[in-house]
Amino acid sequence: MAQVELLMPKMGESIMEATVLTWLKKPGDKIEQDESVLEVATDKVDTEIPSIYAGVLKEILAKEGETVKVGSPIAIIEATVPENAPDEKVLEPVETIPQPREENGIKAPVSEAKKPAPVSNRFYSPLVRNIARQENIPISELDTLTGTGAEGRVTKKDLLEYISNRKAGRVDTASIPQPVISVNGGDEIVEMDRMRKMIAERMVASKRIAPHVTSFVEADVTPLVMWRNKVKAEFHKREGEVLTYTPMFIEAVVLAIKDYPMINISVDGDKIIKRKAINIGMAVALPDGNLIVPVIHNADQYNLKGLIHKVNDLARRARENKLKPDELVGGTFTISNVGSFGNVMGTPIIVQPQVGIIALGAIQKKPAVIETPYGDAIGIRHKMFLSHSYDHRVVDGALGGMMVRRVADYLEKFDTSRVI
């Protein structure tokens, strides 16, 4: 047996260190290859670290609570590998540039150059990499998978399900040609940050997984606007909170979900999971231009005052990068207030594994026909568009359309005598 060092692995493009939370093994314990041996925390996610060796845990080098840089040794393992086995090395891809050949004294042009092997910025556990290697799944194909683990990571279950669908012919593994991007003088190249890369991956994956359909409804929210204008100053003075429209929108969505519970579902292969909890995600724009979706768990258990405090708290801490990991997971339906940017409507992309998302447009004053006991009249009303994107695999147009219409109904019938 040979003694080898277990190193703190790389867990993301921008993660340079991690804090040891708990050791799952103690010195003297046997360890299987790819078995988790400790839990660590980064500024992005908590996760388990597996061992890339089988053997016995000989010594722990990083104590619980200690912060360790990526690539530093954290334990010594007496591994069951041959003593004369060569050390593992990371081989950098080498670009080979073919030389032009000469024919009759004239150099012929080179048609193709061998490109470096693709390198992924995404973190995969050794177990996932081993399974992918055994199934001849390249990294470029692995990068297209939607992960259900923390931070969207691909788990063993995700990969095995993908392999099953792949073998059954339910996955199109044909490579998609990438456009050639030319860079001209004066163009600026900006490297995507970690969050933007993650958003891009999830948006592409959602469009690939779910056939999107969007239904639109225009709602007359004049009663809601009048009520808010009447109570917002007193509420702010009493509660110290700003009264926005978002809590009322969430309340209406929750009521509509109760009327149409088949919107509050997820798809697992050929099975539908009906969610008992109503957990509403709300998209929040961050100062750096990125987007984050904190979740109000059990939103149906809050009254309007509770929703106001919860919405403001989550939005505030989202912009301050102070959200807890649990507050970013478990959503069953999402809203996105595009009206805050002056947009009248949008076609939002579903947050997987949910099946629906509503975009809330800007509230605008419009001339409208008003029915009165004395006949029709023209008046000024406050109106807005609701855009409901839904997964057409399991949500038909009738259900998707009725659900968003019901949200509009609740907003239009808002009780102007309410007290908060």
C-alpha cells in the first residue's frame, strides 16, 4: 500500500478555498473509491468531498473549521495502489499546427488544424467523471446536462437517468455547430463571471428540456393601485417597510395555484410529481446585472402583511449577497416582475424543474370602456399584462391560459377595504 495525499478539489471557477465543516471518516476507517469523506463549505455552496482513492484514512491534516486553499492536502490515505504506480499528472492540451505541404514547389494551404481538447469550467465529482468515462460521454456532452444537485451540479442520479434515456433513443446527442465569432478592432471581450455562466447553462437547459408556450392576459388593476396609494404612506410609517406590488402579485398567484394545483408540479421522466407545498420563487435583479431567484417557502401560509415583510427581506439580502443556501432552492412556481424595468410584457424561461413562470408587466394608464348602470363610458384605468410561460409537455393551453386568467381575476377583484 502507498500513502497518498487527498487534496482539496476545485469546486468552481471562482472558488479558491473551502472551510472544513465535518469529517465523515476518522483515522483508521476504510474508504471506498468515490466515497464521501468530509463536508466543506464555500461562499457559494456546501458539499461533500469524495476520495479518489480506496484504502484507509491514515491522518487528517485539515481540522474542522479550518479554511484550506484549493489544491492543498487535507488528509493522508493509505491507498490500495501499486507502490511503483506512476504519479498522476494533469496533462495540458497541446495544439498541433500542421505545416503546409509543398506540391511542385508551391505551398498548399492547410485545411484544418487540430484543436485543443475542450476543458470544462464546471465541477464534476470523481464518481460522475468515472461513469461518464465508462459510457464514453465526453465533457462537451456532460456540460449540456441539467444538474439537480447544489449549484446545478450533475449528480450520479442525473447522469444515470441521462444514460438510460440516451440508450433508449430519447436524447439527441448530435453535436450542434457553434457559430464562428469574429472580433474586430475596438470590440471589447468581457469574460463571463461565474453566475452569468451558470445562468446561461440553466436557461439553455430549460429550453432544451421543456417546450415553452406563453399565454398573455391584460388585467385591470385599478382597485389594487388605488388601495396601495391609499395605505402605502401609513404602512411605511408604521412598519418601516416599502409597500410594493410584488406581495399582492404573489398572493394572487398562490390563490390561482390553489384553484389549479396541476400547475404546481414537476416532471420526473414519465411521472408527474404534484407538489404539496407552494413555494414561490421571485426573480431579483442584482447590482452587477445578474439575476437570482430567492424562494418564499410555503407562501400560502403567509397573510399579506407577512408576504410584504418576506418579499422585502429576501430582495434586500439578495442584493447584499446574504441569502442562505436553503432560500435559493425548492421553488415550485416563479414570478418575474419585468414591469420594474418599464417592460409591458415578456416571454420568461421556466426555472427547472418547475413547469410555469409568470412575467408581470408595467402598470400603465389606458383609456378603457367602463360598463355602468347607465351605459358604457370611457374612463382612465390602470392596466398591466401577465405573461405565463409553461411546459407544454404537461400543461396544455387550456390549463396554462385559465391559470393566468385566474391570477388576473384575483388582482381585478382586489378588496379595497382591506386592512394590513
